[in-house]
Amino acid sequence: MGKDLHFLRNIGIMAHIDAGKTTTTERILYYTGLTHKIGEVHDGGATMDWMAQEQERGITITAAAITTFWKYPTLQGKPDKNTKDYTINIIDTPGHVDFTVEVERSLRVLDGAVALFDAVSGVEPQSETVWRQADKYKVPRLCFVNKMDRAGADFFNAVTEIKDKLGANPIPLQIPIGAEDSFKGVVDLISNEAIVWNEADLGMTYETIAIPEDLIEVVQEWRQKLIENLAEQDDTLLEKFFNDPSSITAEELMTAIRKATINFAITPVLCGSAFKNKGVQALLNAVCAYLPSPLDLPPVTGTNPATEQEITRKPDTAEPFTALAFKIATDPFVGRLAFMRVYSGKLDGGSYVYNNRTGKKERISRLMQMQANKQTQIENIEAGDICAAVGFKDIRTGDTLTLEGDKLTLESITFPEPVIGYSIEPKKQADIDKLSVAIAKLVEEDPTLQVETNAETGQTILRGMGELHLEIIIDRLKREFKLEINQGAPQVAYKEQLTSTVEHKEVYKKQTGGRGKFADIVFAIGPRTDGALGLEFVSEVAGGAIPREFIPAVQKGFAGAMVNGPLADYPVESMKVKLIHGSYHDVDSDSLSFELAARLGFKEAAKKASPVLMEPIMAVEVTTPDEFTGSVTGDLNKRRGMMKGIDAKGNTQIIKADVPLVELFGYVTDLRTITSGRASASLTFARYENVPKQLAENIIETVHGNANKK
């Protein structure tokens, strides 16, 4: 008999860096009885931040998965007589933009999420990024306004920002009692009672008290708003709201909140202070009450790789087995782990699965339930659950796993392109092979990490999402793989773009005795007009001027040539090629001739298509005390920054600007110097833009100069 999926929650905890995600998760583990000591981020004892680099820096780098259990409903800190045991799979995601891949792949497989906000800072830049990612994957969420005990905490300001900056419909379910040092509890708007947590037992239990006099009006106002919002979504409530609002029960409100949350009509907001052990049990109750189980969401849809026919799979053990591998990790004791979300069916340890990407069978020798960096072996895994598999040969992030007779491909996971690179080499020549093996393992784990070898210089270039991302990777090469590395200066991932359309004729002819090579193509090359990436290839060849079997070779030649643009060998991200005409030789023409003609034709024609150099632009947000505003804006202007605005929040200023990435190397260190360490910055990739003409000429000259030296 399979487990009842009504009592399963797959959730992620997401937020800007330092909003308290890991601290909140640690409290959840403590209150659910999974740990008997509260781990703290600041002293390196957090269960979820198990990597050495995470403990040293006090940040989350890799999304850690853990399974825990909660008895809901829990009243007065103790389970009620109608309690049910809920299984909660939690993924604690990083907040730093350099590790956005971890959030992306986690949200792809989760059913619900808890978005954390700092009560002082409100909605911060990375909060917006993760919110958009949750929108993209249609993940219902709750909001938890954390750090209510901090100086400057303002619950209602955070709610306003969630509405204004994220375009959400935030509906508070609680009103805080006090703020900053005086924060001691909340008023529950559903039960209309005030609760305060007992400090003596680390907030394990709480007491119900009368609603404080100064909050009665505020509570009435917000309870009215809650009921009005829910009445808009529910006809039964609407009727009661007009006829007799006092007849609306807490159960009816909770049912309506759950329905509206899952339908994205509202986003419930709770508050507390995870560090001070206040509000976490109420958050757990809300996760069970309002976030969806696998049964509340539409069945997953994929395509049959053979027929391209659309197929749906329900979260049911009777359905064929279907799972998505969303993360690959390496464990020093058990080897490679494939984290997977099972959407339907059941799988036993020791059985075979079919990888729809490779078309091969894989043996899953063991299945593991994850507890951060520890594992517990389990016999089988069922629909709706998350686990890790061991023993496979070739599974990658985004692969769909099924049984061989029930092939299906689910939508994979899309990842952003790297924007920065370092050239790296081992200090000892003997370690070259060891470095290749280590990098291959890291690239397998992290799809935003790319490695390439520069054909002209022979250098190995490691590309990633930012300086911190690559710094962590190089640190891992030293610690985990015992490799000493020399690294070059950071390099920006420039791109090239064609801006006008030109027509060109290319004849490739080679005669070396015996059979020769011949291909003749006439084509138009220029920018795509649809804004999409990659090559748009159109063939208008008529009358068999070029035999049909050679046309894919022409397309392949142009696609391959895009890797090295006409200006400085940077990739061309998108272009359109229209094959107009050509000719062939009965004996000397073959696919390779036409592929080479396309490559050579691109080299010549792209130079005439007004190519431009493009650079990554970062959205920079600096939070600084008033007195440093002038120095910070002056420094950003020197870095070719385009100012977007300044917002005041108390006696701090939030400065927003778009700045080219090349001008931001070492920026965080420089900012500390300018502001005596009192300002903080957030850098998020925004878009690519043309490099100014003079600078572009210098970059192109430098690239060609370096190539000539070699």
C-alpha cells in the first residue's frame, strides 16, 4: 500500500542572501525532532551548510535536501488529538546570485516554496530573481517575514514591498506583537487570538493571551481585508460575508486560503524571528495547511521521444515510473548521487531505469533518503517523493528516467549562460590529467560551469556565474581533488552580434589529384528578427541546384562557425542564414565540402554584416548609509554605470545602477574601502549590450595581439 500523498509536502526555502533561510531550516529540523541541538550559521554548525566553504563563509552554496516529519495541527506547541503525520522534503537553496542554478533546479521539482524576507530590508534584488523563477515554474508559495527582532524591523513595509516590487497579492495571516527588542508574539487573524512564545524552552511552546489593546483596531482592519480577499475567491464565503460575517468559521477560512494559495490568487504572509525561535512552528503548520501536496497539482506532462505525442502521468504508484534527475553530486563515501523527483510509479533499489536522453538502461543499485550530506538507505521510492540514487553510469541534470517500455521526456531544466571566465592550469605538469578528471566531475554537478580549451593559446578556460562562483570551484579543486592551481586574471564572456544582412557567394574548390572537393553556395547572412537565440536557417534552393542531402551539412557548417565570431573569435549568439542558390559537382561534391564552404563563407560574409562586440551588463544594487551616497554614485559613474535611481529607507540609501561586468572585478572589496565596510552590494546579470566603439577596438586589438604572440 503506497503512502497517502495528501500528507506529503515538497518545499523549498528561498530568499536573498542573509535573509535567514538556513537558520529557519535549522529551527525546522530542531522542532520536528530531527536534530537535538540547534545548528547556527554564524558558528559553522548548521546541518544544511555542510560544505567547508559554506561553514567558513556563512553562506549556502549548494542546495541541501532533507526529509523530516511534522505532526499537524500542533496547538500550544503540542500536537492536537486530530493530528496527522506529515512528511516534509525540504530543500534549502542558496541566496547568492552566483549559485542561482541551485534555486532554478530545485524550483523545477518542488510543489511549494517558502519565500523568506528580512523584516528590515524587505524585498531585496535576489528575492526578485527567485520570485520570478518560482513564477516560471508555477510554484505556489508562502511568505515568512523573518528577523522581526532586528532594529528597524517593519512588517507592514515588507508586505507593501512584496505587493509593489513582486506584483504579488500578499495577505497577512498574522500581525506581529511588537517589533525589534519588544517582538514577542503574533496575533493569528484566523483564530483571532494572540500567542506569545515561551523563551524558557527555546520557543517550543507558546501561550494564548488577550489581544493587546493597541492592536485591536489593526487586527480588525487586517482580518476584514483577509476575509474580503478570500470572499472574492469563494462564492460560499462571499454570501456569508454579506449576510453574516460572524458565521464564517476558522475551518472555512483555512480551506479558502489553501485553495487561493494553490491557484496563485493570494500569497499568505506570516512573520517571526527564526534566530530567536519565534514563529517557526506556525510556519510548519502553514506549510501543511496551505501549500499543495503532489495531488493538488496538475499531472506532469511530457512527450514520447519516438512519436512526439504528449503524455500525462498522475502522481500514483499504479502509473508507469517517471522521474526527473535535478542534481548530480559527488559524495566521498558513496560516490556519485543523482537527486531525483519521482512524479509517478514506484522504483525498487537494485532495479533498472531507462534514461531517455542517452537511450540506455541504468542500474540503480541503491536508493537514499537525504539528510543534508548524510544518507539513509531506503528499499523503494514512490510517486511524489524526492530521493537520491547511487550506482548509475551516465545520468545528468535534467534527464528523464522511466522504464524501458514507457519512454517519456519531461521538460528539462534551463540554465543561464556563464558571464565570467578564468584561465587555469595545474602548478605541476604531472597533474594535467588529474585536473581534467576533476573538472569533468564539477561540470557534471554544476551545469552553469563550463570549460573550454582555447584552440590558439591552448589555455583551459573555466567559465561561471561570477567571481565567487569560480573562487569556490578553485577552492574545491584544492581541497577535494588536492590540486594546486595557477589562475589567470578574470575574463569577461563577450559575445558578437551581426547587425546588418549581406549576400555572399562562396566557392570551395580543392584538387589534389584523384577525387577533389567542390561546393558552391549563395546565401544571405544577418541578425535574427524574432529575438531568439541560436541559428535560424532557411533554405530557398530550388530545382535541385544543391542536392537535398547536402543542405543539412550547410546548416551544420554555419552552426559550427558561430562559435568564433568575425571580430575577436567570441561566439555569435544568434543569426539568420538564408541559403538562396548554389551548384555542385557530380563527383567532387560531398557533405564535408558543403560544410567547409559554409564555415569559410561565414568567415568572409560575417565581416561585412556590421558585426558588433557585446558585453554582459550587471544590475547593481548598493545599500549604503546616507553619508556615503556621493562616494558610491561617483565610483559607479567611473565604472561606466548607468544610474537607475536612489530609494531612501530610514537613514540608508539604496542605489540602483546598470554597470558593465568588466568594470566590477573586485568591486565588493573597493566598496568596503569607500564606505568603511558599512555598505553592501548585490550584483545580478541583466543583459548583453554593445561595447562602446573605442573600447571594442581596444579589446579586439588585444585579442589579436595575444594571438599573434602565440
